[in-house]
Amino acid sequence: MPLTLIEGQFRIMNAAPDGDSIRFYPNNPNAWRRIGRNVRTNRSGGAQLRLDGIDALETHYQPQRSHLPQQHQPLELGRAAAAEILRFLGFNEATRGENETVMSAQPTNVPGYILSRLADAYGRAVSFAFPGSHPARDGADVHLMTEPPTDGGARDFALLRDSVNFHLLSAGLVYPTFYSRLYPDVRAEMTRAAGSGRQQRLGIWAFDATTSGFQIASFDDLTERLVILPKLFRRLLDYLALNDGEISVDGFRNYVEQRNDRLVILPNGHVTGLDYVINVRGQRVKLTELPENLVFMEK
């Protein structure tokens, strides 16, 4: 199935783009209607993108239902992904201030396009993002494959490989994180890219402790030391923020069960909750499945 082509500009001034999200302003102010009315826009028609299929280390995360200030994962890798998305899309430099907000940029905006078909629960357009322009007309239906296969042959994912999503995944700067409305063939190609990065120990994969397991002895372990799947980090941080300063993870799996993150485990198709694939023994936590084997259901 195709995605909708939307041409426009990426702008970063007074925003806080990270390794999997950036603000986009379509040339056609009515473009968002093509992918539904749930995209939340600012007064200039810009919307935040959620780059499909990937999740970057958090550089500024606000724990839910907490008075804690914004938190982060190990910043060197998180900022590396955030810097690479800007470089790939055409920004030469960006100076950040408090909470990772861009205070100056060169240039201040760059042309590009996205392929999208839906918004998430937070009003972000779930997209594949590209620099430059696409030969099809603005608003056209476009396949991430260069041509839909008609003879049962191999699919050519040249366009997918041109996306910043795929670039970051191939460079080992982001985790694969898949949702159920991502096309299975695209997901499979992105899984191959993630596997290659892991095998070469690129970027995050040289430090990843998601499935090998990690010990939590202090709050700083999560924010300064451990490189883990960002969704797991967010759930741990939200849980610990409720614990009045206690670092114990005794009730973590119960908390995750209450959050009701539903998923499918590949390749057996088991439908379950995120808590099912989390193992907790004392203060040691691990995910029992590789991130790319999980397909989350949109809320």
C-alpha cells in the first residue's frame, strides 16, 4: 500500500528535534488532511513528526505524573542521533540551549518531503522523512518500494534506503521499534538493517544491554550509564518517578502490565503485553526478546 507524499520544509529554530522526531511544515496548508484530522499543528501549519520504525535514546524526557525535571539517557549517543538527523536533512550547524532547544541554526530551514499516512495518539505525523524533492507531484501516493513487485521477484527498497529513518538505523544510532501499521515488508527490510548494525557493533550496539540484562543500583544508572531500548527506559523512569525516591523495581512488571502496552511477538504471532517480555530478578532487568521481534499496537 502507498503512503502520501507531502513536500515542505524542516524547521528547527526554537524547537528540540531529537533522533526520531523533527518539525515539518508542508507547502500546502491542507496537506495534513490527506492523512487524517488528528495531526496537531501550530499556528504556521507545522507538525511534529514521529519517524516510523525507529526510537532514539532520549535527550529530554519528562517522566509522567512526576515533578522530576526532564531526564535523559546517555547523552553522547542520544545527541549523536539528534545531530545526524539534522546533518542528513541538510542543516550545517545548530546551537542548542536549555532542554536541547535550538537557539541558532544554519540554515534555519531546509526543503524536504515526507511519506506518511497516519498520526499517532500524540498528534504526530508518523512518517518517513527525506531531504530534497521527489519527482511525483505533491500529495501523490508513493510506495517505499521503487515499484510494486508484479512477478513475485525481490522488492527494491531504494526509496526506503534514502530515508533518514533507514539511515539512522543502518548507522546504529537508533533502535528498531515497530508498530502494527508499519507494512510488514518494510519492517523486514528495517530488521535486516538493525541486525547488520548489531553485528558490526555500530553506535548503540557496542553498549546495548537491553536483552543481556542490566543492574539498577541508582537513578543515575538509567540516565548516565545504561544504553537500553528507549521504550523500556521510559517505562522504568515513569515507574521509579512514582516511588518517592525508592530505587526498587520489585513492582515494575505489575506497573507495565497496568500501562497495557500490547504487542505481537514475531515470528510466532503471540499477542501479549510488554510486561510478558520483561524479566526482573532483584534489581536486574532485561527484555527477553530482541526489539525487532516486537510489534507494538497503536493506542
